[in-house]
Amino acid sequence: MQVNGLRVRALKDVETKKGPVVYWMSREQRLKDNWALLHAQGLAMERKVPLLVVFSLVPQFLGAAMRQYDFMLKGLADVEDDLAKLSIPFYLLEGLPEKTIADFSSVVHASALVSDFDPLRMKREWKEKLTSQVHIPFYEVDAHNIVPCWIASSKQEYGAYTLRPKLKRLLPQFLTEYPKLERHPYKIKRIDERIDWQKVRTRLKIDHSVGIDDSLDSGEAAAANILGHFIANKLNDYNLKRNDPCLDGQSNLSPYLHFGQLAAQRVALEVTGAKVDWQSKDAFLEELIVRRELSDNFCFYNETYDRFEGFPHWAQESLNEHRSDKREYTYTVSQFEEANTHDPLWNAAQREMVCKGKMHGYMRMYWCKKILEWTESPEEALESAIYLNDKYELDGRDPNGYAGMAWSIGGVHDRAWFDRKVFGKVRYMSYGGCQSKFDVDEYIKQNKV
């Protein structure tokens, strides 16, 4: 399997031995268009050994509720079935990866371990601990970004305007077609039975109160269908409709990209080849490539991406100067969660997220900035926003979300604006500003209780 070597980095480089190659699937929950899985199969083919795929399911993760776990588990059930057709066993391990992956690799006498790239702090801590536990080569492959995060830039970028030219220069090298995952010729007998997915659900220690939306299908096939529908019916008008929350103008791909059921690189290839309005195509690719990869850059190079300390210095200083400003309204996180504020537009956005597992992208900015305006401190605002986002959004716990909240509350990837009450020099958004851009009353009507 020919995978660009720049996508791969060794977390542990030791002498190898004979035995299966283990792919620890985590961020990239798919078979097609998966550079990490392709690299793992390439190693296994080269060594003429079996390939095993494992997923380590933690009983709780960063505030995710049953809504998110259900969507993920449905997709993983498809992964198990599809891998079986290619003679590649899939194992679901339960517990913390630094133990489950290390134990599994030892039991099967693995010769190498391959993992997905993920910039989130918890995922990186798992890998650091696992690295000390295994005594085999351990590789990390960036199959999420089109340009590998550590290749695109060696530092935290100031904004899209500094990362964009770097990505543009590197895209021709990385935006290539994928080879096909092959039926694996070197087989191994399973060490346990196929997975009972219903039993798996009963062992989760998570919040079951958040509703599951059965109208949204999960998995690779569903992701491909949504992508096809978007390109055929919505992409041409994307530039005109994407910022109007009353219209269905967005791609609705974010849950599939978040759970790795769809490769952003596949989306970019299909959109690039589509015969549609060039302004819409450019606008979408800017969001898909530049803005999305900027979020990974932020979380990878900023250890405090989810804290006040992660904001730029100018924003910290400005927000500190306004800590004692009197707030016209203040709300608790419980009041926010219940959509119980004086602002019907904000309440509608909160209800959209709670009921649908998705809030329109434009409304996410307004929603988050008002939390800053109506809480006692920027720390409380950020904590409340992260709690609500990660509990209700299907695509929560994602670099895009953390970067977006840090932009809204702490000016990350933005510039200083005119100084004002509470916000300081952080960009402000208002109800009146929304009224000038879309039909606020219609949006509120669409998201009534």
C-alpha cells in the first residue's frame, strides 16, 4: 500500500519481530479512504502477516451522552461487518487504551501498532502512556487532515490567513486519489466471538437522558449518501444559503467527518470535480480544508485549547480589564441548558441543538458569544459552552468545536475590535445584527418547543 511517508510518524521505533500488525482505530472509523488503515495493511502485506483492527471503547468520554455513543456504535457495527468481508478481524476492547491496546498487542504477539492522529489532549495522553507499555514499533498516521498537521505547520497559526498559503502550497502533494483496501490474504483465527452490540450499550456509564435521533443514519454508506445529496442538490447554492439558518443550505456532513465515517479528502476530491458555481465551491473548500485544519493546528500546538490561558494575550488582557463590568443579565448553566433566557433567538438555537443534535453554524457563533455576555467570567462562559456543546452536539468534543468556542469567547484566530462592555476587544454579535442577515422570527418559529 503506497501511503505518503510524510503522513506517518514513529511514536516508538524499535526492532520489529514476527507477528500480526494491529491497527488501533479511533478517530477514523471507516474502511474506505483511510490512510492509517492502508498503512497498517501495507506493513502487514510487506511482512506477510495478519492484520487486526481494534477499537478501544472507554465507558465515558468528555461529556458525550448516549446520543453520540449510539451514532458511533452503529457505525462501528458496520465496520465490523465490512472488515469481515475482507478477512480482517475487528475487536472491540472496553477500557482505557493504554491498558487495553497494550494487553491486546501482547496477547496476539503483534509486530507493529498503527494509530490515528488526533490533536486532543486526552487522546495524546493515552498514546504517551501506551508508548511506554508496548515494545514494538508504534506509528501514528494523519488520515484526518488532507495535509498532515505536523507538515502543514510547525507552530500554532495566528489565523486562516497565515495557514492558507501553506496549505495551498502543499495540497498538490497530498490531495491525491486513494488506493483500495484489499482482501487480506494472511488470516488469523478470531480469539473471541463476534460483538454483541446491544450488550455493549448496557455497560456504558454515560448520560442516557439526551435523546437519540433515529432519523439520521450512521456509518460509511450513510455518509456517502449525504455527500452525494449535498453535491447534487445543495453545493451550487452553498455560497448564497450557507449563512441563513432558516434554510437547509449546509452540507450536514459534520457528524460523519467528526466520527471519521467520511474522509475530508474524499469530500474535497468530489467537490473539486463537481460542475457547480465556483464561488460556492471555493467557499465550501475554505471551510472543509482551511478552517477545519486550522482547528487541528490550534489544538495540536496549544495545550490549553479549552481554557482561558489558551486565548491570545491581547484577548486575555482585554477580558481581564472588563471582569468587573456589570452584566445586564446573568444565567446559570442549568438555565442555559433549559433554554430559559430572555432572548428568544438564543433559546431557539439552544433548542435546535438539544432536539436535533446540531445547531446551524452561524447560530453557533451567536449562541456562544451570548454565553460570554451573560456569565460572570470568561472562564465560566467557556466551561458552560463546552459542557453544552459536548453533551448535545453530535459533532462535539472536536477541534472544530473547541476552536469555534475559543474564537467566540477568546478571540482565537481573530483580531482585536473596538473596546466595549464585557467583551473588551473580542468581536461582538447582536440580535439586531442577526435580524439584518436572516429572518429571525422564522428561525424561532422553526425551533419552538
